Amino acid sequence: MPAYPRPADYIHHIAELLGCAEPAINIANTQPKIRLLDIGTGANGIYPLLACQIYGWQCVGSDINARSLENVATIIAKNSQLKGGFSLRTQPDTHHMFEGIIQAGEFFDVSVCNPPFHASQEEALKASQLKLNNLARNRGERATTGAPPNLNFGGVEAELWCKGGERMFLKKLIKESQAFSAQCRWFTSLVSKVDNVKPAIKLIRKLGATDIREIEMKQGNKITRILAWSFIRGVQT
């Protein structure tokens, strides 16, 4: 598996949040399995893959895009150690995130999510083109022109943009989490834009969360934040 420093950092921080930051090789087989739900697992299912391989957790990856899930299913089939530890579920309704995925009587220790960054396909294409141009300049090459970058593989469009962008996605995620407050110990999400943190925390507090955490992850000059919240009293680790 190639190196994914930020996704790995996310999973390590989640392990600390849950109070079980020991790799699977150091954990007795008798210890109850942590159950993780990945909202919008995408075409590579990277967060459940890392959680399964590093910590031996039981993971469920959900997505609205069937092609993305087919690709992840291929990855699981080629890695025997993932079978039984990583399952997939299709979200049938684009307006929901937890509803239709979390089943009656089911409980997860944590949910993770990497929201789409952009508010439109055009915005996503412009950002991708800008990144390509910056990379070209750093290599001393001429900026790229012509056809826009291809974002169509395996549901990548849905991973990069949605109506309203990251802020609207977080709002929907947070509001729906309240309805499943007794079925998940911690809800978490990456937040790439700092301006989206305060409105999200304000909404979480308004909905009655008992604990809210903001965790910074630094990769070079880039800072990404994990927002975590719980409605369950006494959840502190």
C-alpha cells in the first residue's frame, strides 16, 4: 500500500480519541473490536483500509457511487486480511448520510468523513488546473493549458465537490448525526477550510452535543482540522 500520511494521521488521532492507540499487533484478540463507519469512502476506501490494517478495527465504508464501491470491493478481494473486517454499503439517497446506512440496533464507536472541498464542478476543475500549473512552475516547466484535468474516474467528482461545498456538507452531516446520537460514540470529520470550523462548532453546540473536540493535523505548511463531537454523556476517554 502506498504511503498516505494525512489519512494515516487522521486514523491515529481517532485511535487516541477512542483511547485505543495501540496497533493491532499489540492488542489481545479478546479485546472488543472498534467499529468505524466511513461516510463517503470514495474509490479507494483509504480510511477503513488503514484502520483495518493498523488497528484491526471492524469497518464499514459507505458511498452513493456504485463505481467507487466496486473499485473498493476489488481492493478488498485482493487483500485477504481485509475480508470480514471491511464491508461496503450503498447510500441510496443523495440527501442522507447516516440514514439508510446505520441499521436499527447497530452501534459504531466512530464515524469518519472527508467532505468534498468545492461547491461546483467548475470550481473543482479550476482548483485542479491551478495546482497543476503551480507544480509545473516549481519544476521549471511551462504552465499547462488545453483540456481540463479529468475528474471522472470512480466517482471522483462526488469526492471533490457538492452543492454548497464543504460548509453545506458539514451542516448536513452534523444535523443528521443528531438523529443517530445514540448509535455512534463519536462523529468526526476533516475540515479543510478554517472558516468552516466556527459555524460547524456553533451548530454542534446548538444541537446539544456533550463533547466537542477540534484537533489540528499539520503536514508541512498545510493545516487540516479534525472536528469531533459526541451526544453521549460520559464519553470522555
